[in-house]
Amino acid sequence: MTRQLRRQIIGVLLGEPERRVARLLIQQQHMTALFYCWRLAHYQTRKTDNAQLSRFIWPEESAYQRMIQENQESRVLVTIHMGDFVGAMKRIATHASPERSVITLKREHDSPALQHQFQGEKGQHHVLLHGQYDPVEIVARMRQGNHTLNILFDLGDDFGETTEVYFFGYRARFVKGPALLAIMAKAPILPFCTFEQSGASFIDMQAEIDARPVHGERLDVACQRITQKLAKLAETWIRRHPEQWKFLPELPRYLDRQSIRVCSQQRAGG
């Protein structure tokens, strides 16, 4: 796909002219570099004793505290590659009990310091790589209670099996692992995103998603339904701050071939 075609398709999806998309892609490169620097800074500090975490503005913080108070159930925290998501995860973890264990699924290797990022004693944060972990083991741990699974869900078919969703109004494929793990673990999903605005860092936490299948619903149908909810949230967040999403340049890759053809024809006709 040529650079111009990519910009044109992104323009169709975002409803923006190509010139605006070109500027957004430049801004996105700068924002991604900034967030990567923050990530490295977080990895140099242990657990949650990080002064940088105080900069987050989190309107739902009190409600979250009330929700988790004396709650021993496992939960799944999901987000997308937007803003300082590592810092946001650490800020959220400041409210976890020291006994709660954390499982983080990641795309790539990181410094050993990552093992000491969240609440709990040494060895209670388990970092697992996509494609190199046993889902059955994760589900078994989650069903024991008092576990948190941290996972990013804005991933395509290079990170596991996918399910079809509508994304920016077109058919697309999203990885189904986050929804499937939550369903099998019988754990609620807590979606959030983080972003920069007016010189401040915000955490936007959405309502809990019940991961239980409805009566008589097949597992694959439940997985698709929940993944669609997550995809809709991702679309909302990306529309609001497209320059802060790590994968903005790769947005066309989420669409199926027919949707890409339709986008291309729509741009040519427009």
C-alpha cells in the first residue's frame, strides 16, 4: 500500500481531508516518541512509588476505589496503545491490595525492571508474551480470585485468532483473546484509556463490561459480541485523540480486503 493510499484510507475512516491526515501522522510520530520516553522512565522506578503518577487526572478514581474495596474477585483491565498507558496502569495499581497478583500480556520483551511495576511483592507480577503463554494457566489463576489481568486489545491477526467486528463503519478483524480470556475466567472487564490534553494526563475509565455469555449464547458469539464492544470503545477514543494512538499509521491493516477496496473507491469518488 502506497503512503498516499494509506493517508487516503485513514482520511475516509476519520472523516478528515488528506492534508489533515498528513499533519496527524507527523504529530503521531512525535507523541509516540514522547510516550516511549515516559515508558522507559516508569521502568526505572519500582512498583508504584513513582512521583510521575501524581500527574494523572482520573475522574472515576473514587468510584473505582469503592468498587474494588474488599473485592477478591479477579478482573481484566483492558486498554489500547494510547497515551502513557504504562503510567496509567501503574496509577490504577496503586489501589490494589498488596496480596493481589498481576498478569500482564505484552507484545515484546522489556527490561527485567518490568517485573517490579505493580502492587504486590516480588514474583507477584507475571509478564507473559503473546504467543508464548498458556491460556489455560491464565484462566486457572484468574478463577482462583485476587488476580488482575492487564491486556491491550487493539491488536490484529499477528497476535492470535481474530473475530470480525465493525470498526469506523467497516468490517475489520480484532484479536479475540482479551474477550475469550475474560469469558473463560468469569471475570469482568474494566476498560480505560489515557490521553494528554491541555498539558495534563487523563485516565478515562468506562463502565464495567459483563463478560458472561447471555443465556444460550455460544462461546464464539459471546466472544464476538464483547470484542465488538471493545472495538467501539477503541474507535471512540481514537476519534477523540488520533495523534496519540500508536497504530494510527497502521489503521488500514485492521480492515478486511473488501472494506479497503470500498474505502479506496469512496476516496477516489469523493
